[in-house]
Amino acid sequence: MMLPFTVPVLLLLSAAVDAAAADLSVPEASLHPKLGLRDVGGGPARSLPASPTASRFHVRPRNEYASTGIALARSAEEPTAVAEDESRHRGGGFQMVQWEWSYVQTPYIIAIWILVASVAKILFHFSQRFTTVVPESCMLILLGLVLGGIVLLASKKQLYQLEPGLFFLFLLPTIVGDAGYFMPARLFFDNLGAILLYAVVGTLWNAFCTGFCLYGAKYMGVIDEKVQAGLMEFLLFGALISAVDPVAVLAVFEEVHVNETLFIIVFGESLVNDAVTVVLYKVYMSFVEVGPENVQTADYFKGVASFLIVSIGGTLVGLIFAALLAFITRFTKRVRIIEPLFVFLMVYLAYLTAELFSLSAILSMTFCGIGCNKYVEANISQKSRTTVKYTMKTLASIAETIIFIFLGISAVDKTKWAWDTGLISCTLIFIFVFRALGVVMQTWVLNRFRLVPLDRIDQVVMSYGGLRGAVAFALVVLLDDAQVPAKDYFVATTIIVVFFTVMFQGLTIKPLVNWLKVPRATNRKPTINEEIHERAFDHCLTAVEDIAGLNGYHHWRDKWEQFDKNYLSKLLLRKSVYRKSELWEAYQKINIRDAISVIDQGGNVLTSARFSLPSMASRTSFQEVTNVTNYLRENGSGVCLDLQVIDNVSGAKVEEESETHHFLAGNLYKPRRRYQSHYSRHFMTPGEHERQDREIFQRNMKSRMETFKTTRHKRHSHKKDRSQKKAGTPPISTRLEY
Amino acid sequence: MGSTNSTLSKIPNVEELMRETGFSPAHIVRLYDRFESLDKEKTGHLRPEDFGAINRLATNPIGDRIIGAFFSAGQETLDFHSFVKILAHFRPAENHRLRDPSLPEPVNSRTSKLKFAFQLYDLDKDGKISRAELLQVLRSMMETQVTEEQLESIADRTIQEADLDRDDAISFEEFRKSLDRVNIDHKMSIRFLR
């Protein structure tokens, strides 16, 4: 009970301290030489050149956004007033304890903010019922609003903002890096067609329709006259508001468990549409600057060309860095301690380099992560792997928290925005309608080519799950209001849109999905027969899917595997790992005939040491079943959209007195789930799935050996001829099937 | 598509196959491609070893049983027709089809699906799942740390629940009855194969 009060108290304290410091500070950068205080290096705000992404967006830097980090809006300076106090007190004596606020100011404030955010997270999770209903992102935004209000009250002015520089250079890369590195590559490429379609065509459709319709609304007078914007400005606004945001999607989809295909499509779309957004933004900004009358047709073509350059260029940069990173990790055997550092540095550099050339930084980082993952995971030590994983998840979690809190805080600053009901309501309606229309149309086209069609419920989730977030906000804040006079209106609209999508849609998506689900006979305890047989069915389905080869792109995947094995792996994997992997491949491809030669050569195939290869995890793309799934399963709050999967959320919790059920639930092997949350940052999986796979594999191999041995005796004479021929050929003659 | 037609023409009796199983031409073609890619030696038949090469089956607890179910009648080879017919079991059932009782049971009806599942348990094909067979299945589906006694007690309880005529084995009828309340169409269908 007391705990909720600590947060506001903490805030009040920090706000008061900041306010005090701010009030006392003076805009002047110079120290008063008379005071003879030691030179405080931390004096002048460590500001990067204002809005480093300015070059990306052709915007003149604004003084207000000159400071980076969470530093005060006014430069944080030596509080000369305090200094004067001190000097008065000094009078030549030795001060045992001094108030060194200005020295530690910036890092202190940053640390306090992160602490507040983290403590808030702890507090949220105290009430489990609350957290299952309200997604975390909502709470964080609300918290941000509250904090913003407090700061406003305490110091009468808005001290903190979501600075675009901070956002684009530090917060966003953390999240995107984490997402890209742990992206399930196979799933991503399997659905690449769908992802590209939605990202490119869908975003363009949304942007143009929204822009044109808003202009039409203005023309018809629905939007007030004071919003001074022409067609170009509305198109610009349409471009930035129509992009689905990866941060918001991750945050909300983590709560709603959708099948992995749906997740990867929406999430992949949110990442890839960055290229489209960047290009549209740049193009329209330049059109706005130049004036709509001066736009020539050549410029439109340049826009299209620019899109290709930005997207392909970004991807290439990412892949180059991925190759470099993999290559470097090949040689890090003696410097294991800094292996994680290489990973972070290279991935971050991929992002920054793409920014440097004004290419799509998100694409670059994503592909860097996807490309390097396999080789890096194989090359670095187990401990480094754990370090990388935990650090990335921690950083990403913190970044996400900060983003949402700051979204809330920034909203409270009334000086930055202006309200127009017509614009806001029109925008909300249009983005929703056009997203839904776009999804339906594209899905119709897509289903003609897809193996597994996307059905109605999937489409509803996709339209509803098209959330806007901090990226849109950061982009709108970057607008130059000399060029775009309606900027303040746009800012307000963006804030409302982001809030609406994240909070309202985030809150209601779970109930909506529940409502849409085919109703089952819930609340009854399954019998033991049912439990066992249902589990068997699930395994059966998984097996049949594998047999029928439901992943469509065999041909290219096989070609890629060959290329990878012959060239890339040799180049990028450590020698010892490469050799081990060859052996592993041999085991994987074991079939009865190959086993003959191995047995004949006297090798004991099933030496368990060989099977516990740490690189096993990376060699096959085992997907992690996170504990969120189990956790939610036991608590009955998971929302599963895949109707075929055994929905273990049976409504009734496993009852205590029925030990058998409990026993079964704990000990039956889990099927390869078709709904998996990949990015849960709250719970980490201990690699349980890998262990399960390993056990089953060993057992299956053993039984195959047994059956083989018995039949072998019968057909010994025939086999002898064949095995003599076979002993010469290496086991890697058979191709790997998936 | 031209290539669809040309592939279709390579398959003998493809019309009959489509009628029996209900697959569309596009699906048949896809399955044929898959069949060919599994059939390394291009013999036109599949053997259990070819299935064994499928990587993911090795990490499926009942993977080998499923392979066995494909080669049900003790045959050693599987041709394309049988391959498709077995996969047809997993098509989602059509709704509200008024069936002519004289027509044979469609391959993807509830009963057919259940029969297929029954095969997975009943390895010796005597029409009953004996206690030993049940134990075998349970063993393969449970984690290694489970002891023999625990397995036996679960098997006992399972049989007790389902066995109505007290013969210490589960016949097909009893099997079907025990799954009365389960939506087999959902649990044993793959959306893709619609």
C-alpha cells in the first residue's frame, strides 16, 4: 500500500531538485573566475550538434532541441548563485562536505530517471490482475503523464522532452538491435513476400490516402482554417503518421499471443516500413521547402529512385557489418571477455553508418542482426552468448520504458501543441479506415500466393494491431515550424493518435480477440484420455506439417544452405566450430543407411558428449518457448489465436487435488508451439526447448538403431554389399530436409 | 498456370486422386513437388529412410510412429497416391455436407481422422490399444525423468477411464467415445490443406 506512494515522492524529490538547480542556473556558459572553484568539466551541456538527424530530414536545428540526453532545456550550468553562497561561507576555511550538484547533474538525472522507470515497472507487476488487463505500455504512458504534470507543477515549465536526437541515436537502436538480433530468420524470410507487400504498398497506400483525405477535409471546411497546411503539408503529415511502429507493436503483441506468422508479418512490416517512411518524409520535406508549384516530375522519379537506394543501401550496409562482425568473432578466442562488446559495437555502428549516409538505419540494423546471428552465436563462448542476450534485453526494456514515459511527459507540455478537433478526429478515422481497407485488399491478393492463407481473424488483428508510436512523434517534432506553420496542430494530433493507438487499441485488443475466437466448451476439466490424446494430436500435426513441407521456398533455401556451407561458414565460423558442425550435420542427416557405415566403423553414434554441442542451438533454428507462454498458460490469461493449437488456457486452472493432471502437464513433451512470443523481456527461457529436443532426438536415434539392428541381421547379406560401397562415401552425401 | 498443367499430366490418375481426396490442382502440384524432393533417388517411391531424412521429425516424440503410419499395410514403399491420400486425412472437414450414405466416408471426416490417430497407438493392428502399447506411447511422450511406476499408474488411469467393457484394452469405439467432447476437426486439421 505504501509502495505506490514512493514513486511520486521520488519524483517530487527529483523534480524539486531539478527545479531548484534550474532556477539557480544561469544561461551563461562561463564560470565566474573570481570564485576560484575548480573547473567543472561537466559544465557546458554535452550537446551533440543540434538534431544530428537534421541532415536526414533537412530541418534547421532548433535551439530548444540543442541539448541531448535528458539534460535540462536550458544549459545546465554552474549554479553561480549557489557558488556565491559557498564562497560566502568559505571564507578561506576547508569545507569537509560540499554540494557538488552541477558536477554530477547530468548522469545523476539520467540515473534517477532510469531508476524511476524501473521501480515503476516493479510496482506494476505487484498486481497481477491489473497487469493482465492493462498492457504495460499504457501504464507507462499514464505514468509519464503524471510525471509530466508533477514536473510542470513543480517548476512551472516543461523541463523534459522526448528529444528526437536522443530517441533516434540511443533509444530506438537499442530496441531495433534487440529485435533484429533475435529475429527468427527462417520465419522472417518465409514470410518476406507478405512483409514487403504490407510494408511498402500498405504504407504508401495509408500515407497517400490519409494525406489526400485530410486535404479534402480541410477543403470542405471540416478542418479549421487556422490549420495552415496545403496539400504537401498534409501529404507530409500523412507519411509520418501512417507508419506502423515497431516499439508499440512489440509492446502490445507481447501481451496478446498470436501465432508466429501473424506476429512476424506485423513486426516485420513495422521494421521494413522505415525505409518507406524515411523516403516519403524526405521527399515531402523538400517539396514543402521548395513550394508545391516548383515540384517537377523529375522529382517524383527521384523519389522512387531514392526509395530503392535507401532500402537496398541500408540492407547492404547491414549485411556488410554482419559479415565483418562474424569474421571478427572468429578470432576472439583469447579475448572472450570483450566478445559481447564486439557484438554491440558492430551492430550499433551498422545503425550509425546507415544514418551517416542517410540510408534506412532500421533496415541496416535489422539485417545486420539477422545476418550475423548464426555465425556469431556459433563462434562466441556460452557465457558471452548469455551476456549478449541479457544485456540486449535489459537495454531494450529500459529504452522502451523510457520512450513510453517520455511520450507521456511530452504530452503535458501545452506550449508545444495546439488543438483542432476536426483535424484530430479526421486523422483518427482515416488512419483506422485506410489501414483496415489496405489490409483486407492486400490480404486478398496475398492469399492467392500463400500456402497458409490469412483468415479473417488474422486480418482483424493485423488492422487493429497497426499501432503508431514514438517514431511518428519524433518525426513530427522534428518538423520545422517556419516551413510547416501547422506544426503545432500536427504535434497535438500525433500525440493523440499515438495515445489512442497504444492505449485504447492496446487495452482492447485482448478482449477483442477473445470475443472473436471460436467459442469452445470451456471451464471443464479435460479427462486424462483427452489430455494425452490431444497432445499426441499436436505432435502428429507438427509431424505432418514437416512431412508435407509447409514452408514453401525449398529451392532457394537449399541453394542458400549450399552456398552457406561451402563458402560462408568456412569464412565466418571458427575452425573448430566448423569441424564440429560438419559432424553435427552428419548426425542430423542420419538415416538408416548411413548409420550402417558409422556402426561398421565402430563409432558409437550416441556418445552423449557429442550431442551436447553448445552450437546445437544455432545450428538448427530451434525457437525458444518463453516462460511467458507457460506462465500465462497456467494463469489462464493467454489469448491464443491459432485455433489448431491445443489451447491450454482451459479456463479452469489445473486443480490441486488432481495430481495426475498436474503431473501430465509438467511432464508431457511440449509440441513445437505455433504461438510463441519471441520478445518477452520479462521472462527468459532457460533453453528448455533445446533440452527437450535433444532428449527426443537421442531417444529417436536410439530406437532407430534398435530397429535397424534387428532388421540388419535379417538382411545382413544384402546390406554387406551396399555398406561396402557406402563406407567410402562420407555421410554428408544426403541433403538436409526441413 | 502452364507449369501446373504440365506437372499434373505427369501424375497418373490425377483426376481420381483429386476427387477422392478433395485437393485442388494447385495443392496436388505442391505435394508432388514435395514428394519429388523427398524422393532423392527418383524411384517414384518413398521409403522410410527418406522420411528419416526430414530433420524436424527427429525431434518429434512420435515422429517415427507417424512415419510408420504412412507405411501402414506393412509395405516398404509409398507411392504418390498413398502419400496424398494419407495427407488428405488432415484437411479441414467441410461443414454441413449432406452426405450420401452410399458414398464412402470422406477421407477427412471425423471418423477417418480418428482412425488414423488410432493407428498411431495400435502398432500391432489388432484393433485394440493394449496396456503395453499405451505404455510405449506414454514413454515416448513423457520426459526422461518420469519413472516406470509413474508411467504405469498413468496408463492404468487412462485405461480405467476409457475402457468400458473391462477388457483392459481400448478398442476403437472406446477411443472414439473418450474423445467425444473434443473438436477433432480443429485438433487434427491443417489449415493449409483446405
